[in-house]
Amino acid sequence: MARESWTSRIGFILAAVGSAVGLGNIWRFPWMTAENGGSAFLVLYLGIVLAVGVPGLVAEFVIGRRAGKSPVGALESLSGSKHWGKVGLITVLAGLVLLSFYSVVGGWILRYFFASATGAYFDAPGAYFGSISYGAGAAGFHVLFLAITAGIVAGGIRGGIERATTVMMPIVILMLGALAVWAGGLSGAGEAYDFFLTFDAAYVQANALDILLSAAGQALFTLSVGAGTMITYASYIGEDRSLPADGSIIALLNTGVGVLAGFVVLPLLFSTPNVDPATSGPGALFVGVATAFGELPGGRLLALGFFAVVSLAALSSSISMLEIPVAYLVDEHGFERKTATAGLAAFVLVTGTVSAFSSEVFGILAGPVVDILLTTGLFAFVVFAAWVLGGDAVEEFTLGTRFSSGLGDAWRLLIGVVLPPFLLFTLFNGILGYLGWQAPVEYVAVAAIFVGLAVVTSVQRVASTERADNAA
Ligand code: PFF
């Protein structure tokens, strides 16, 4: 059977934007910003999106389009080595882990959507969230969210994912824009914008490392890089597209939606007297925002619209998580798409139910495990693109563009030399942080540079001997 493809350029872009725009933008971004000093975080985050996220995203596109296969097959066939295929298996794991907690949050969102119609959480938002967040109810809504996700993925690339995301994304962007305009009239809007947009140099200096790590984690998560989703999505496109242009458009739209979500959520938080924006944490949406809707005139209708938007954004991301292992089973093991989808959904039904019952499991998956998987994944992809594909990556980068290879070479240098130590630096610091160990930051930096360059040189050496062998 011929492999599927997107019908159009816009179809691919909206699917990729759909993957990128999700709970990461609307749920995670505002509270991360609120917790990390507002604008200081925003500036660093934007810098990392530009310098790491976009080049990394393009690396995934290059790998996916070059191979026309899902990540495992792509890394294996492009390198001619089974070992790289094993590295690619990280993406299958990442997709399943991501979905196992994301589907629980998606379930909360669906529940809030229904509860907005009756106003069930308006009287005591904190207690309501406490009562529904873990347990049988959470598991039930997780299953509902997962079932919708699987239903779309089972429909295939054109009939499922593309059809859904081309309807969903314009609705999400327009409704979020309308809500941001409305939120601009709230009493706390001025204070929220100040907080969002004023740069506090002293705060940055005092908390630089923490802000950097949070911003890096958020940048990868929100752009959906490191999990192999973007390799998978790019494997369904043709050679007439400019990958750097598409990558930039996707990142721009994604960042725009994040900022827009900040313009909705932060004014709501700042307009509600008993909510402290800087400490509301992951509950910001469910408690802070819910409180605000409960107190505002017309809150019920606004809450319905808001949680509808968030539901759509979450679904357009969750389908991209499930598509990673589905594409793997279809491409590498010859499964029918529907069978693969059903089997994998049954698996996540179980793992997600575990995290719906246990806040510990949920916290570990959503925090350290996802951070480690995405950072390690992206590290592998950039090293692979720069040093295994090498010149071929640059060729793929310029294909369908009017760029000379100079820009491609600069990109290759960035992803091949600068990004690997940077990603390891965030990875090492993250792991040390979770273990509660202290290490001077300079030591971590030296270790990251050392290990990064060691990996790069050995990968490059193996790849060039293999190339020489093949040529002989
Ligand atoms: N980018 C999504 C969000 O911001 O909600 C989350 C995500 C989707 C991460 C797909 C990774 C991924 F592969």
C-alpha cells in the first residue's frame, strides 16, 4: 500500500501547529511564566525557541522528509545501522509516556468543559479541583479523551489528523484572540501586562539557572520537539516545501498562541483577589482561572468557550503523540493502522489510568521523565542530522528553498556543535536537580561540553568510516 501524505502545504502546517499548540501553551506556559518572574522568563524562553527550538525542529523535519519513515525506520535506514534504530525507539517510549499523563490533563479539561455548563466548580474551585483531579472520575475522563484521540488517529493522515486539525486550529486561534481582547477589559489586565512584559534584570540575575532550565524545558515541550512527532509528521510531506520556512511559521504561530494564552490567563488571575498568580502553579488554570470565571458576569458562557478551546488544542496535540508509536507499528511491523491504534490506545488506557489514580506517578511522568526523554531525543536527532546525515542534511535543508547552502551550513554548525553541549547542560542540571544534588554550575558546563564533544566526534568517526566502506 502506498504511504499516505498530507493533501497540501497548509494541511501539514496546521497539523504541526496543532501538535505544537496545546496544553503546553495554555496550561503550562502561563503558570511557568507566572512562577518564573514573568517577562524574564518570556525573554529567555523566546531566545531558546529561536536558537534551539527552531533549528531542532528543522532537524526533525530534515530527518523525517529525507527518510519518508517514522523515527525508528528513519534513523535506521538513513544511517544503515541497527543501533540508530534502537536510539529511535526512544520516540515510541516518549509518545506513550507523554500520552499517559497528557490524556489525564485532557480529561480534566473535558470535565471542566462539561462542568462549566452547570457551574459545578464555581462555588469552591479549589475543593472541586481537589476532588476530581485524581481517582475514578479522572480515569473515566482520561478514557474519554483517549478514545477521541484514538478515533482521529485511526482515520489516518488525511482522513483523520489533517481533517481534524484544519478545522480545530483556526477555531482555537480565533477564539483565543477574542478571549484575549475580552480579558483586556478586566480590572487586573494592566497589572498582568506589566508583569508579563516588564523585564526585571535583578530577578534574572538572582535566578538565572532556574529560569534557563524552565525556559529550555518549556521550549522543547511546547514545540513538540525531541519526541519524534515532527519527524513523523514530516515523513508525510513532499520535496517542494521549504523546511526552514515551514519550521519558522510553525514556531511563530505556536509562540503567538502561547503569548495570546498568557494575555487571557494572566489578566484573569490578576483580576481575582484571592488568587496569587506567582504561586498558583499547575492549578493556575483549574483553580485560578476557574475562580475568575465564577466571579465574573457571563462567566459560565466564557468558561464554556474557554474550555472548548483548550479541549481542541489538547486533542490536536494528543493525536500527534499517539501517531508516533502508530506510525512505528505501521511502517516497521506492517500493522493495519486501525489495529495499531486500538492496541496502543488499550496500552495507554492502562498506563494513563495509573497516573489518573496516582499523583506521584503523574508528577514523575509529567516532570522529570518527559524532560529527560525530550532532551535526550533532541540531542540524538541533532547529532544524527549534523554528523550522520552531514552534507545530506544541508542538501535536504535547502531543498525547495531559495537559500544558498551557506545558511544550511550555518544551521548544521549550530545543531552539530552548539546544541549538543547545551542540551546536555540542561539535561545534567535537570537530573541533578531532581536528585537533589548540588554541583557548581561551571563543573556541569564543562562536563556537558566534554561529553557533548566526545559523542559528536565518535558519531562522526563511525559515520565517516561507514561512508568510506560503502563507497569501497
Ligand atoms: N506541544 C504540545 C503542547 O504544547 O501541549 C505537547 C507535545 C506534543 C509535546 C507532542 C511533545 C509531542 F511530541
